[in-house]
Amino acid sequence: MDYDLIVPQLGGFGRYHKRLAVAACLPNLLLAFSFFSDLFLSLTPGHHCRPDPQLLPLALRNLSGFQLLNYSLPRRGDGEEDDEEEGEGAPPVAWSRCRLHRYPLTDGARWPLPNGSVSCSRGWHFEARGGGLHNNVVSQWHLVCKNHWKVSLEQVSYKIGWTVGYFTMGSVADRLGRRNTFILSLVLSIIQHIGVSVSVDFLMFVIFHMLSGVTLAGLFLSLYIARLEMCDPPHRLIVTMIAGFFTVGGEILLPGLVELCKDWRVLQGVVTVPFVLLLIYWCAPALFPESPRWLLATRQIERCKQILRGIATGNGVNMDDELYTPCNVFNEMDSVFGEYTQSRLYTLCDMATSRVIWKNILILGFTTFIGSGIQHCFSQSLVSYSPSFYLNYFVTAGAEGVALLFLYFTVNKFGRRGILLLSTTITGMSSLLLLALIQYLHQGFRLALSILGLFSAYAVVTLSIFFASEVIPTVVRGAGLGLILATGCIGKATSPIMKLHNKRGFFLLHVVFASFAVLSVLCIMLLPESKRKSLPESLKDGEKLKRPPMFLSQNKDRAPLLHSKHRRRYNPENYSKLVTATKKMLAQNVPFQSQDPGNENGTEETKESTS
């Protein structure tokens, strides 16, 4: 039974659905705070060694300020190498960040010359501002110089947490439902966030931060699926894009929140408090009900009827007082499923023979992996243009917002497959041009290519996830979409992995992703088209989504005499309003007047029939 055929009888996408859409989009703002706060928590600020008077001769121990630093710290380029790479937090003065001058103790000169260098012996001095925070994880536990690899380790572990969360919570959403997965992930997320805030050492922080990634992945996945499954075909894209704008809005507002908090523990506490407020979703099921589409697909009919009654009541439709009882949607459900039905839950193992579904998952997972991983390659070009952290941060957020606008205005018009093909082509071409002509291009042109690549890569990731949610059946949508999102996290993990090796092999990584982008163009042609189609409910429905011809005829399956240039598209919401108004009119016993003034008997018969 197709759920999209039931929606018009519930009042269409009415006020209740709109209220649910807003309630399902708001948490994306909080998820953005938590996800992007890791950039500020692990940002390496400018730093240098604290001067050690024991390494200085007696003549220099009374110096202070700039002179003391000038004699204590080696200059870069004088044969001294740091133990870490130069990044956004590089100090403005070209001093070594990890070494101190060593002077001979027996030299009688008034201004002796150093005879070597040693590692920092008295800790480090960090700049007052590290990405807006006066104190973050790096400065808290001195994760610099020989310990700088721990920052990359923390970032990789956080991405691993999200990957594991998508793998596990996707299957949980198919077993327990979308609402139960959301509540479970929310409660666990609050616990993990508190654990991060009270961490007493770096190991405790890494463990709780990784576990928070697991729970946040469950929150994001359950919200994404619930939003999609409550919408009819005309509203699926716009609701998903609005949720994306909430995420970008949270990303843009986060630096202001960081400026107010100053300390990383305060920031973590401020981010945790709104998650506690989301517990109202647990106490008020009307704000986040279980997905009736999933209940119907898994044959949990009684629960589905209960939620459908609430949706219809919220839209101003009384399902129990319909004029024609045989047409009642509940009676139709009973006739299709029978009076006694047993629920049927599915796992990925049930898709062992589903070739088409697996093909779609693998292709879209491949494109998601490419789009997520290649973003780091483009962002490095921005770093070479300007080392300012905030400039790169806001340029990336702006590219994401423009990509959402591009998808909103094009995907419903030109189709999912065509726009995904176009975005992937732009990503591959931008990457190849940067690789081949980086030594010959003007700096401004390199910047434009990098921004274009970021924009198209984000469009590829967003559209791949949305496309996958439309072609994966409802009964396994959580597990299938979790696999695709997990591949995206693996792609994002390549960035901190490169930092572990001081960006050695970065050029080769860029070549690999550019080659994959070209290869994915051929794979995208094997995908079906899901524009204005109902969501597949069962595995059988998912197997029917075959690849259509690349170029569809505009006049296909249209009778020439019935063809009209001004033919309006079918709008299920208008149809539902017409049905509801007609039923109310018939229920109020409105008499029909005959068009023939001489047919009085026909008029009397009509009045009697309506009464």
C-alpha cells in the first residue's frame, strides 16, 4: 500500500505537517554547533617556547620582552626545524615554535653566540586567541610540537565515532523506529557531552568525544529520515533544503558563540544545554511522532492508524466521519493487510539478493565519499591564499549555502541524476585544472577554482544523500542511508590523516580523488530517476527502480490531440482540499439545483436523494 496515496486523504501537506517539518529542522541548528565546534576545540593556536634562563648566559638573563625572545628563540630558516607543520596558528614572528637556543656556559663574550638548540624545557606560551577561544584542548594539554600528532588522532577518532554511529544507528532506526532512535541518541548524547565537558585528561576527552560522535550521528540520521518520510513528493526537496539551511546557519552563528564563551569547557556546556531542551520531544510525541510510512511498511497497522488519526485531526480532517465508509482509508488498510497482521522488520541481510538496491547504494556511497574527501583538497588552496582561519571558515560556509540554493532551484526541474552528473563533472574539472595548472594560474583564478570546487563538492554530497534516501526502500532506509553517510565520514577523515604525516602525499591524494570524480561520472549514468516519484516501501519496490534512458522524450506517452502547452501539473494538496470541501458539502445536506428550470420533478428527486 502506497503511503503517498494516503497523504491527500489526510489533508495533504497541511498545517500539522508544516509544524512537524519545523520541529524536525530546528535540531539541525544544534547539531551544527556540536559538529563544527570540533574545529575550534582542536585548532592549534600560535605558540612558542617559554624562555629558559638556565640555557642563557649570565649576561642575557636580565633581558625581558622582545629582546629575551629574540635571543632565546631560533629563527626559522636558520637550519632549525620544528616538529610540527605550519598551519593556521603560525605566529606572526618567524620564530621557531618548538626549539630554544642553547649557549655555551664558559664563553666570556658579553653577547655570546648560541652553539645549538634544544626542545622546549619550560612549556609553551600560547597566543591569547586560538580561533576565538582563549583556551582550548590544544593549549589545555600542550598538544604541540612532539605531541601535535595527538590533535590529528583526536580528529580522526571523532570522524570514526560518526562513522560507527551511522553504521549502527541506521540499523537501529529500522528495528526500533525513527522516533525511538532519536530519543535514545538524544539521551546518550547529553551524557557524552557532559563527559566531554568534565574531562580531566586528554584520553578521557578523546573517548567521550568519539562516543558523542556516535550519538550525534544517530540524531542526524533519525531526523533526516523522519523529515523525508513525512513529506509527499512535491515537498521532499524543499523540507530537506530548509534543514540544510538550518545547518549552515548554525555553522555561521557558531563563531559568535565561541567569542562569547572564550573557554572550551564553557563552550561545550553551552552547546549541551539546548540538547536538554530537546527532551520535550520525548514528553510531547506530537512534536516528533513515529513515522507512519515506516509503520505501514513494517505492517504495524494499529500504531499507524493511531498516528494517521492524529495527523488528520491536526490538518482539520475527521477520518471517522467520511460519507462513503467503503472509501475510508482505514477500511482500505484492513482489506489490504487483514484484521490480524504480524509486523515484519528487515535488516541488511535481507537485501542479499537485491542487486538493484545494492548497486544504487554503492554508486551513491562512492560519490558521497568523493565529495566529502575532495573538499579538503580545495580548502588547502584557500589556506595557501590566506592563512586566516575565519576567512576560510566563512568562505566554506558560504559555498555550502550557495550549493543548497543551487540544488533547490534545479533538482526538481532537471532531475536528480542530471544535476548530480553536472555537479560531479564540475568537481572533477576544477580539481584537474588545479592539479595541472597550479604553477601557471593567477592566484585569484586559483581561489575562484577552489571556491567553485567546494561549492560543487558540497552539492555532490548533499544531493547524493538526498538521492539515496529516495531510492532506498523504507524498510531498510536507515541501514542503507547509514552506509552512505558513513562513507562520507571516511572521506572527511582523510584530512586529519594527512596532517599525521605533515601533509606528505597530499598531491597524490588529490590526484586519486580527482580520478575517482571522473570515474564516478560514468557510474552516475547507471542510477534511476526519482523526481516526483513515490518513495519505495518494500524491497520489491526498490528492485523496480531501474535506469531510465539518458534522454527522455518530452512528448512520450502523450496523446497528440490531448497535448497542451499550458497543462498544469497534478498537485495532491489541491486535490486533498477539493476532496475535503466536497465531503463537508455533502455532509451538510446541500441540495443540488437542476440546470433545467422545467424539470421540477428532477429537482424534487435530487433533494430527496441528498436528504
